[in-house]
Amino acid sequence: MRLRRFASVVATVVLVLGCAAVRAGGAVGDDAVSDEAMGRAWWAHVQYLADDSLKGRLTGSDEYLKAAAYVVGRFKEYGLKPAGVNGGFYQPVTFDVQRVLADKSSMSLVVNGKAEPLVLGTDAVLGSRWAQVGTVDAPLVFIGYGLHLPEAKYDDFNSAEVPWKELKGKVVVYINGGPAELPGPLKSYARTAPFVKALRDAGAVGAISIPTPKSMDFGWQRVASGGSQPGMRLVATPEAGGVAERHPALADDHGAMFTATFNPAEAEKLFAGTGHTFAEMLALADAQKPLPRFALGKRVTATVVGEHTEVVSPNIVAKLEGWDPVLSKEYVIVSAHLDHLGVGAPIKGKTIYNGAMDDASGVASVLETAKRFGESKTRPKRSILFLIFTAEEKGLLGSRYYAGHPTVPEGSIKADLNLDMFMPIFALKKLHVQGLEQSTLAVDAKKVGEAHHIVIAGDPEPDRNSFIRTDQYSFVQAGIPALAFKFGWEPGSPEYKAWRGWLAQRYHSTEDDLSQPVDLVAAAQFNSYFADLARTVADDPATPHYLETSFFKRFEQ
């Protein structure tokens, strides 16, 4: 039934858009067309995708399918070939959906045998990404940063203060961040599959995270409003075992576990009576210094009530075939994600989370890149896959599924260049590139940057964990070199203040809409850089690969 609904909605929207699509004016790639005109062409896509009528493009919703049909319509218009499943542009993905009902759930701390109720939304937010256990009653133990990195001779799960065996049956509490001596991408990596595996292997029954105010993109009120969002997981399939065997880091966890996020402003409740304070832990974390580990001397009890459904939502896959007889069998991915948060808790009276920058902007740039290649008289040597992902906001699930279930031959994908809210909100002088230090893609990124008079630099805020929060990371886990891009800034500059202001006001908010100021000229200049980089990587006779110094080289197949 769901698949029939999906096909029906897509067929209807393709027909409508064939007659009345929002057209992007100006021929991208024509030197006579100004940056401003090319910026307007890019913005026309954003205007369609982030319009209120698409209601925030929640994964699997009718509005998401309408947005997907718009993207397919443009790919056809630009002369791209389908590269999904069954000869089409789509790769349907099935998800388990969990919505936690906070008004029917409860959570308490038990201190000296007395339950002290917590206020959900004020003290803590219950997690929805992993399947919740229903009920929990377990002791709490603080394990510092919660990083399990025995390869780097660092392990919060097995310390002298709290050995591995003492975590069985416990709920662990940890603070975001990590010690200065660990590289940022490595700390971010430890937040993903290794963290879940360590919890399972140690026999822990749950985890409570405490974000540090320094690392938070926005205030607690916005975090709490996100508690109403549904969480999703990839449905377990017979092929999943094979994916886990080929790419262990892509394995999804389907076991139930209690999870919650604690408000840092209320976190002293967890540390009271321990001889330590949260203020003490926070000062150490902000300075990237080692943290102690210790039992918190209290228990957590919780009852979590949720609703469970299933939804099908597609990735979108198109290709431009290369001309080289050998290299054309290899692929460079150009990607972005289409989904956003849909309709949710009101902010300033508005309930639609439009996702204009996050990530209609990235989809628009992929479309403009496709248009540029489609109009070019010269195809690249390697083939290019134009990939638009679903369920990024639910944990990079669409890209993770594609990385484990590619629609092209296994091993033929050589690089991913990903866009996720690249942020053209001020002039383009510098780009911060996640993954820059990891692979040979840095050489091409910097070479093209020099030609465009753009400074190319690494991520200056590694403890924000951006490295693992965008779809390029799914390909990193599959052993494929990958980069993701954002407009750069200098600390304390007007650009930095604009960036932080955008995060505080608009990120995952109803204010990420079409009314916000955008630099169309800067967007066009970035699109020109991005298309030239894609062609440069596709034409480079050398195969992109991880550096010997990169931790992630171990994932190369």
C-alpha cells in the first residue's frame, strides 16, 4: 500500500511539474550570464523546495515526494540518465518510525531511595533515534566524554576509576567533547558506531548525554522543541548482514536502549552529592582536559511511551556518463539531502520548518551543477552520480543506505562531494571543508580554490561534530574519500558573527525560510567553484585515496 501511494504521488507530481515547473532563468555555464543571474537561477530551486506548500519536506511525506518529483523533473530536463532501481531515478528506502510521547512518559532521579521527578522538556529530553526500552531503572555512572578509542589508547569505557565490567546494567552519563590530544574527526567518529557497540559490549542499558553550552548550535528551548520530532531507523533487511560484513561501520543498531539528553542548565542534579560539580566538569571540557569518571550515587527510572509506524521514502539517483573508456566505469558523487523537519512545535507562531538553507540550498546547487554539466560540450572522464538523499535529518540514513546498497557496481564510487547548508549568507572568500585533512581530495579542492581566489581550510570547530553530521560521513564509513563544504570565516569577524547568529536564530527553526537574507552572487560563485571541483576530480587520472596518516584509511576496501 505504501509503495503504491509513493508511486501514485510521484506520477501525479511529475505530470504537474512537466506543465508548470519553477524555471531557473539564465544559462548556467554561459560566460555572458552574470553571477547575479546565476544566483537567481539557484534561488528559484530553493524557492520551490522551501515554500510553505511543501511543509518542510519530512521524510516520506507527500510533500517530500512532491519535492523529489521536482528534482527528477530537473534531472530529466538537464539530460541526465536514471541510476536508481528498476530503471528509474528512485531508490526507495524503508524506515521504522518512532515518535516519543513526552506527555505520556516520565523520568525521575532516585536519590537515597527517594524519587525526584524530572520535568521532560525542561530537565531532559527523551531520545527517539534508537528504539526506546519502555521502562528503565538503573544506576547512573559518569564516564567523562564517553569516547571508546582503544586504537588511540584512550577509553572512557574502561578506565581505572570505572572499569569496563562495572558498566553492566548501568546507564552511562557523558559530556560532549574530548581531550585536546585527540583529533577532531576521531572524536566525532567515536560518537557513531563505536559508541553504540561499546554500550552493547559493556552491557550498559542506556546513555544520557549532556551537551556543553559551548558546543550547542542553539539554546535548550530549541533542543526541547525537537523532542516532538519522530526518530527513524533503517528497517532490517536480509541484505543488512552483507552490508555489515563489507562495511562494518555502516551497520545499524536495532536493539532497544534508554537514551536521553540532559539540559546543561539542570545538570547539577546529576552530580549533587558526588564531591564533584557539573560546573567543574564543564570547565574541564571547555578546556579540552581529561575528565574523571565516577559513580553518581543515584538511579534513573523512566517510562517511555511511543508510537511506531513505517514509512517508505526514496533517494534520488541520476548519472552523467563519462567519456574515458576506462575511467567512465568509475563514479564521482555530487550530493545533498532533500528532507527537513516537516511540521513541528511552533516557534514565534510558525510551525513549518522550511529548511531553505538546510538543505534546499544544497539540492539547488546539485541541480545547477547538473545543469552546467548537461549543457557542457565536454563530458568528464569519470562518470558523475547526482545523488539526493532522504532521511539525513534522521541520522544520515538515506546516505548510509546508499553507501551500503549502491545502484552502481560495488567499488566503482571513488569520491563524494557533499553539500549541506553551505551557507551563502556573506561574501565568499573562504571555505571550511570537512574531511580536508583525510584524503588526496584536498589537492584538487585547494587547486580549484586557488583558481577561484577562495581560501580552502579545514573545520575550525571540530567539537561541533560536523564531520559526522552530514551525508559525506556515510561514504567515509564505506572507505570512500569525501568532502563537505561551508562558507568560511575568521574568528571574531563579521562573517563569524553572522554564522553564529544564523545557528542561534535559524538552524532547525521555522526561521530557516525564504524571508532570510541570502547573498545570491556568493551562491553563484560557490556553484562555479563546486562544478569545477567536480570536473577536476572526475578528470584526475589519479584515484582519490585516504592518506597514510588518516585514521579512516582502515575503511578503504
